[in-house]
Amino acid sequence: IAKELKRNGCTLLSWNVKGSAIDASLKCDNDDLDAKGTLKGHFTTKSYDLSGEAEGTYKKMIPSTATLKLTGKWIGICKN
């Protein structure tokens, strides 16, 4: 999850895990978006499904809200 966020210029600020549920706060700072928000969802050892929103500015000028959706599924060992 952290790798996927980092690829988009976002980082986790904090997270709370209860069983398979995660509730996290994040910050995004890239060329397009400077925002803070939250993610909520569920994960297992082989998948995750999270969604949330981040509010801030687009292109450092326009007030914006970004909708976030992260999903992933383990499909097998990478073949090198």
C-alpha cells in the first residue's frame, strides 16, 4: 500500500489497524496535487481494497478534492 501511494507522490502519515480493517491518514505532494486526506478499507495477506478522499490544491492554485481508490491482489511469485 505504501509503495502504491509513493508512486503517486503520497505518503501515509498515520494508520490504525483492527483485524483486517485499516483507517489511515495521508499526504499527497506531487506536481499536480498538494493535499491531505484519509483512506479506509480492508486487507488480507493477499489483497487490499481501500478508498478515501484528499482535499487541497491542484497545480498549487485551484482548491480540489481527490477521490482515492487503491486495490491490489497477489497473483503469484514474480518470475525473473
